[in-house]
Amino acid sequence: MPDPELHADEVLVEVHAAGINLLDSKIRNGEFKLILPYKTPFVLGHDVAGVITKVGTSVKQFKVGDEVYARPADHRIGTFAEFIAIKETDVAIKPKKLSMEEAASIPLVGLTAWQALIEKGDLKKGQKVFIQAGSGGVGTFAIQLAKYLGATVATTTSTANMELVKSLGADVIIDYKKEDFEKILHGCDLVLNSQDGKTLEKSLRVLKPGGKVISISGPPDPDFAEGIGSPWFVKLIMRLLSSGVRKKAKRLNVGFSFLFMKANGGQLKEITSLINAGTIRPVMDRIFPFESIKDAMSYVESGRAKGKVVVKIK
Ligand SMILES: NC(=O)c1ccc[n+]([C@@H]2O[C@H](COP(=O)([O-])OP(=O)(O)OC[C@H]3O[C@@H](n4cnc5c(N)ncnc54)[C@H](OP(=O)(O)O)[C@@H]3O)[C@@H](O)[C@H]2O)c1
């Protein structure tokens, strides 16, 4: 592949490590065609840590040699490569203490947790939040962020990962293979839903009136369709896909919304500060060499990853 073309507001990053996300597999499998209509051929990869080797003419915040990390914007992805051009507004300086591999594990899940708990969820000190799959990429970050915000955190995981989620600060730990969270949790202010439709429905019932579920695993809702400027038929499909859960939420007097995280260098900068302060740490499962990227993706697709999976490129 030729080196990426650099626009005036972009930095060219030499990729040292790239994080793997389920989104990469879902896009590869064609599951995201309605939301992200990529034209093949294109390069996958949504997380990067590396070094800036060139800056565009209007770039102000970064210089050549800066060690950075990012979740490049949709339609500008492609971190499974040696170089990537990224808008400077999507980039942040990498946390000092972290290796390149650790840094590459953070952006997409960190921003997802930030946008779910802070931006959309407005989670406050003393509130009760239920974060599903506490041992996953999003869960391991979200538990730590919710604790930082002063919330009481409930989470689900299997027996083998109970110690891990406890070490991250989870207050109520439910073994989803042995217990039903709906029988244990009541009066939650917020649920971060990342599992299937059945789990989503049950989640509505653990909320207090006025509480809300933010789902990152679907179904997409009309606000989301509007936000990404979908054509009318996609808006209609998303309205229909989410109509059942929206009706159920309304009946229970709780809120439902879908979140699809966005690139955001400003929020990533705040995440850098939390990591530098030791408030949040990365949870790494495995690092694969670039040649084994297919194995790395299969491993993530198995649904058993404990924290993040990263590919070392340089
Ligand atoms: N909309 C967005 O912006 C957005 C952003 C990020 C992720 N997502 C989506 O959110 C979901 C989670 O992403 P992720 O990266 O965190 O996934 P992940 O890291 O692959 O999740 C793996 C973890 O999930 C746990 N798990 C599996 N089934 C579970 C269940 N029924 N209950 C509780 N825990 C369970 C596993 O623990 P055990 O081994 O103990 O079972 C494992 O540790 C995916 O569908 C992803 O595509 C969406």
C-alpha cells in the first residue's frame, strides 16, 4: 500500500501497536453496512499507539516525534498498517507510564465508557450503575471510570474473572453463569448494556423510575440514525428495530438509548490524565505479532478475552 495521503489538519502516525475490537470483525463480516458503508478494499483497525512522523500544514497541537494514541474517526480507520493519517482533533498524547501496546488498548473502549457514563449517562457520585461484562474490554475500563466518578458499581462476569473485576473496584459481582442479575439488582440509576436483546429487556427492569439503559450492542434508535444523517429508509429500519425496547422502556418509565462511540481527542486527553494519575489502568489479555492478526481477531471473536487484545506492529 502507498503511504496515506496527509491532509492539512492531520498527523501521520507510524503505528507501533493496534488494538483489536469486535467492531473490526463486525465490519469485516458486513454487519455494519447500514451504519458504516465502507467501500472495499480498505484497511481495518480502530485503535492505535505510535509516533508522529509528519504533520499537516494547519496542525497546531502536535509535532514530529510525539508519542500519541487515537481512535481514528469512522471512514478514516486503518490502524492495521504501518502508517495512518489521523485528524489532529482525534489524537491525544499517549499516557507516559504505558507501553505502546498498553496505550493501543485504550482509545475505543475508553471513549465508549466515557461517552456512555459521562456524556450520555451523566453518572453522579452516589448513584448505582450496572456495567455488564466487567471483564471485557469496555467493562474493565468502565468499572474503573464509574468508581472514579463515585458510583456504586455492579457487574456480571464468570467465576474465573471475579477477582479481576473486584480488583478494578466492582462493589457487587454477579456470576452470570450461576445467578440471574435481575433477581439481585434493583433501583439502578444507569445500566451500560453490552449483551443480547434478552439481557437488554431484563436491564430495563433493574432500573429505578427515571433511570436509563445505554446500550452499546444495539438496537440502534432513531436519534442515532438522525445523528449520522442516515437516508430515510435506514431511519425507518432503526425506528422499527428499536420500537419494541423503546415501548417497554416507556411503560416502565425508564430511558433507553443506543450509543455508537465517536472519535474524540479532547476526551482522550482527559483519559490520559486519569491514567497518568494512576486512577485507571489498562487490562491486557494478550499481545499478538502482526503476522498473527487473524488469530488475534479470532481470539476476540471467541468472546472470552479478559481485557484487551493488541497487535504489535513495530
Ligand atoms: N456501540 C459502541 O460504540 C461499542 C463500543 C465498544 C464495544 N461495543 C460492543 O460492546 C460489546 C462488548 O465489547 P467488548 O469489547 O467489551 O467485548 P469483549 O472484550 O470481547 O468481551 C469479552 C468479555 O465478555 C464477557 N462476557 C461474555 N458473555 C457475557 C455475559 N453473558 N455476561 C457477562 N459477561 C460476559 C467475557 O467474560 P467471561 O469469559 O467471564 O464470560 C469476556 O471477558 C460488543 O458487542 C462490542 O461490539 C460497542
